[in-house]
Amino acid sequence: MRTTQGPGPATALRKLMGRVGLTVSLVLALGGCGRLLDVPTPTVDNRTAGPFPTHTARPTATRRATFTPVPATPSDTPTPTATPTPIIYTIRKGDTLLAVARQFGVSVQAIQDVNGIIDPRRLQIGQEIIIPPREGPGEPTAVPTPTPVALMIQGLAFYRTPVDSLWCLGEVVNLSGQPAEEVQVQVSLHDEQGQLLALGAAFVQLDILAPGMRAPFAILFPAPPSSFAQYQTRVLSGVRSTHLGPRYLDLTLVEDHGEWLDENTYRVRGQVQNIGQVDAERVAVVITLYDAEGHVVGSRTVGIPAERFLAGAVAPFEETIIPLGPVARYEIQVQGWWIGYQIPQTPGIVQATAVP
């Protein structure tokens, strides 16, 4: 067996003295470094387009509730009944629900019931509403009831923030064969005995939810309980959209790209094209980020800056988001409004033009 002899005593002593000198030098150098600097918390900002950076490590997802959400069901609505042909009215600038009700001699509640309006303050210029017939002497008002649509909540997850608030992110899927609008969801937090601890609600980020499509929502609990054992989900509203009105559908994505800018910031950018024959306005892009399990980890609505989106034109968009978990994929949807929309004159329908 072959062995290797070690260095002599003098050589060993010289090496030992050299190591001691090096250690003293390192101690002196480190002694002058001062305090450690805290890493600043990243903030969201809009960045200009540039070369695509290389991908970096994905952030770790914030802890979320591990229990399974209760499946959401459509809110209860009465069975539709045969009624006279209703009047369709388009909201103008300066309109209020009370003023419209007085104009047609019906009650505000009747208009809300027939259109599924939860909050009258959310009326928008160009929005079409149904005006029910007036009440006859001694007879109740016969109004058409909005047809319920099958809506389901999914991708739900909870994320605590550094300031102790709580975000609940998710999406609503339209399982019916009809477009839906006024889609609003509610999420409630409960303890182990089922007692209510907190309640929140929000509308989805799309005006019209097409058949088979989905739209994200975000509910913020500013002062949530320190812990909760279970939660409940419910679709508060969502009715069949019978008149698209001034909503413009001829918008499409022609390019999109998503990437990590750093370990906390995700950027999505692309281009939208107006493939229709008329101009559009209030064009917006809805971005939804998902993790590998299908939970929503971020969403954002980005407006196209052009006031008038000409037919055939292409416009870019870009947005940076700090997601609340790792991003595995994203989806983009586009919506807009038709400039100068005019309702065709037909019997029983009021002529009205949307005001830009």
C-alpha cells in the first residue's frame, strides 16, 4: 500500500502563520462594513417596452386556505312569465333610475327587478334597460323576469398582505349557452361553528360574460379575522344578456407575451386589433394570472389609451403585476363599446343614441 508523507515541522509552522494573518485581515475588513441594508419592497409601475429579459426564479406562493370551497350556484329567480313586449331604453348622460322611472310612469323597484340591477349607481351611458309596462287599475305590474343563467365560481384562493388585509381572488365561469351580465359574487368567512366573521362582494371584471367564458374577480377584506375555518361562496347576480347594445365585440388579440421582470414582478404585453367595420371606444384588456393548480394569483384591467379606436387599427398594451403566487399561465380578454351605436326603430322600442 502506498502512502504520502506530510510536510516537515518548519513548513507546517509557516502555513499556520499565513492562515492566522489572513484571518486577521478578514476580521478587520468585515469590521468596517457597518449595518446590513434591508432590501426595499418592490412596487408596481408601468414600464416602457424593451428587450425581453431572461426568465428568473419564480416567487414562492403566499400561504392560502387549504379547504375546498363550497360550489357556487346561481341566485334564485322566479320563473319567466308571458308579458307584453317591453320598452328598451338606453341610458343617456345625466340619467338616473328615478328620472327614467318617472318618465315612463313605473317604479324604480320594478325597473331594478326586471333588469336585475343591484346598485342603481352603476348605470353606464349606453347601457340598455327594460322598461316594464305600467300598472293597470287594481292590477299588479306584470314584468318580464330575467332568465337565470348557470354560473360557477372556481379558482378561489386567499392571500394575506403585509398590512394584514386579505385578498380573495377567483373567477366565474358561464356554463350556460347564453351571454350573462351584471355578474356579482359574494364570499363570506366563518369560524368552526359556522358563525359569520366577514363578508365581501364584487363584480367580475367583464361587462358581458360570453357562453363558456370566464371572468376574474377580486374581493378585499381590509380588516379580516386572524383566522377562519371555512368560507362560503355565492353568485349574487347574473342574468341573461338579451341586448348587447353598444358593447362592441369585434376586438381581438393579434399578439401577446408574458414574462418575469424580476422575482416579484410579472409583465404582460401585446396588441389588440379592431377587426370590425366601425370605430370603438373604452377598449380594455382583462388579464388573469393562474398558478399550476388553476388558482387565480392576479388580475388587472388595462385600458387602451386611444379615445377613438378606429376600424382596422392596432393598439399596443402593457401592464406589470405583482402576483400573489407563482405564475404558470395567463389569459387575456378584450372588451369595448361601439361609438355612435343607435337602436333600430321598431314597434315598442324607444329610439335612443348612446352619448360618447
